[in-house]
Amino acid sequence: MDLENRITENLKFLREKISDAERRSGRPSGCVKLQAVSKFHPLDAVLAAVNSGQFLFGENRVQEAVQKFEKLVHTEKKIELHIIGALQRNKVKNSIAIASCIESVDRIELIAEIEKQCSKVEKKIDVLFEVHTGEESKSGFRTTDELEKVLLYCAEGNAPHVCPKGFMTMAPFTKDESLIRKSFCDLRNAAEKMQRHYPDFPLKELSMGMSNDFQIAIEEGSTLVRLGTAIFGEREY
Ligand SMILES: *Cc1c(COP(=O)(O)O)cnc(C)c1O
């Protein structure tokens, strides 16, 4: 099967799995969005996905994202890109030029830099706060106290171009389903608490679930699953 057919088949299969998981957990049909994570895959793969009706993408490295998406997001209005990887300050400017959302905000200084760059070009951007819930890497806010601080920073009007929309996490890489489930459950609980404390922000987005664990994530309240391998196949690093 050629690349485009394979990607089309995978997307169709995954959309069904997402619907099944929504139904199974008593959630409204269509409440979970699918993001295609195209990192390490070529532009051709992205275009194949677009041809089968996939318009939301995620990339974790800014340089690579710019190469693939700079033209695309400006010519094809429907295409949207989220940045999902650890972000250095000096990559913020290029990120906001191509992305509609930065999901990997993991420190207050990053908000300050996003605000600075967005105000220069008078653009508003959505952000999610990345929360550390058990995955190996060090990124992400670790406690609800830390989340309180960053939300307070935004609520005090320090970053008017930055629109907090919710939270993102990565579950630990393990076969132990209970640990994965706990990770997603922790994110949902933290999100609910923050929403109570900051009712003026629409903190509805819960970006959780990857190829191996998206069905569990949906059962635990995910609104956005980030799927790479299940759509495009294994990555060659
Ligand atoms: C790579 C990546 C994904 C997709 O992972 P798969 O296991 O290939 O689905 C999702 N989220 C983040 C943050 C990633 O870096």
C-alpha cells in the first residue's frame, strides 16, 4: 500500500477508535480532537494526511516545524499547528509565526517571552500548561502550587496576548495501565482545581493520550489526543 493509502486507512481506523472510546465513557460524540504528530516524518506524509481530512498537526522541534509548515499554514487556512516539545526562549519567535497553540509551556519565563514576541506582531496565541505527571523527562509544572503561580501571573494581566486554554501531559512509558491512568487522572484533577480558582479562563483543554494510551486518556477526560506512530508509522531518528 502506498504512503497516502496507509495514512488514510490509519486515520480512519483511529477516528473510529476515538468514537468508540467516547461512547464507552459516556462522553459526547466528537468531543475529542485528533492531532497528527508529524515530527520526523516528511512533508509528503503531512500532505497525505491533509488529503484525508486531517487539519490539526503537532510538531516538537521548531526548526523542523518551520520547514514543513511555514508555507502550509499560510496558504491552507484550515491547517493548524501546535508546538508540543520543550521550547527554548530563542525559538519562541519562530514558534508563534507558525503555531496556533503552544502546548509545552513549562515555566513562567516562557510566558513572558511569548508575550514579548506576540505583542511585537500583535498576535494572540493559545497556550497549554504542561504538567509533569510521571513521565521520565523533567519538563512540566510539578505541583498545583506552581500552576497557581503561572495562572496568577496571567490573571494579573502580565500577558494579554497569551490565552490559557488548558493543560497537557505525557503519561509514563510503561505497560502498567494503572500508572498511565493515574497520570491522566492527576492531570484532570489539577485542571479542575485550577478551573475553580481561575473561573475567568476557559481551561477546558486536556491534551493527553498518545498512540499507546489514547483510549485510556479518553476514558479519563482527554479532549485532545496527540497521535504520531499510529498514523505515520515508526519514526526514524
Ligand atoms: C512524539 C510525541 C507524541 C506522539 O507520540 P506517538 O507515541 O508517536 O503517538 C505526542 N506528544 C508529544 C509531546 C510527543 O513528543
